[in-house]
Amino acid sequence: MHIAISGNIGAGKTTLTTLLAKHFNWDTHFEDVENNPYLNDFYEDMQRWSFNLQIFYLNSRFTQIQEIKKSEKTVIQDRTIYEDAFIFAPNLHSMGLMTTKDFENYFSLFNLMESFISAPDLLIHLRASVPTLVNQIAKRGRDYEESIRIDYLKRLNERYEAWISTYNKGPLLIIDVDNNNFRDEPEDLGKIITDIEGEINGLF
């Protein structure tokens, strides 16, 4: 089975992926932050590196999905290929940080890739307000994230809301991170686990 977690920068995807994998004994696929050759460059000069970064993510996520498909175990994935295509790339394009021809090229490649993949068996979406995102980004203290602007997070949040409100590719569980502190409160994590068990049991 393929479980995936979506959500804005700082929503808690990696933390929840780790906690759920430990509880359910699932395999994990994390976003490749450490080995991403474009991330620092992108935050220094978004316009120059936006297309390169998005292609890197598209390739990385597509490769992950192929590996998940071959796996005999249940795998939980930190971030989905859909977020690259429906949130990050269009946002960069609308901000004038990716040219129209690059965006069209990117999207036609995504459409081709999408024809070869299946949607997750369950999508868990982390919804968080901008103040919560800012607070959590500051806590983890990644150097390259210091330059992320509040208006950038706000734009992404608006796109996430638009995308998740029309998501129809499979079962969806939405978690309100403003009111669920699964990082520090076992009871809050327990609520999420109970909801996931309900969703998973409904799949069989």
C-alpha cells in the first residue's frame, strides 16, 4: 500500500511520516533535501534555478513512485508528485519566477509521467496556517529556509487549499495542524492513528 503526506513547507510532513512509519512499521520515502543540488541555489536566485529545481523534484518523486510500486511493504511518502505540479511550479510561474515556456515544458512532462503512475491509496493532508508554518520553520533552523518570505508561504497555502478542495484521486484525510500537536502530544498522534486505521480498514 502507498500512503502519502502532503502539506506546505513546515507543516510537519517529515515528522508525521517518521512517527507513523515507526507506529505501523511502514517503509519510508523522504523528500531528498540533503542531496538536492539546486536547493541552496534556488533560495539565493529563484528565477534562475526554479525550472532546474522543479525538474529535479519531478524526477525524484517519479523514481520514488516506481520504487513504491515494486515494494512488497506498505510505504509512506513525504510529499507527493502532485504538489510539485499543482502548487510549486504554477506558483513560481505566476510569480514570474519561471518562464511560460519552461512551465509548459514542465507540465507536459508531468502529464506524461502521470499516465504511468497510480495515486496513493491514502493521502494525508496537513493543513496549517501561515503563523504555524513560520513557527515550525524557525524551530528546525535550516539555513536556506531563512529567506522564505511570508507572502510566499501564503501563496502556497492558497494553492494547497484550491488543490485539496478538488482532490478526487482517492481517499483523503485532512489534519488541522493548528489544532493537533502530533509532534509533542501522544494523544493527538493517537487521534491521527485511529483515523488512519479507519481509512485503511475501509480500503479492504
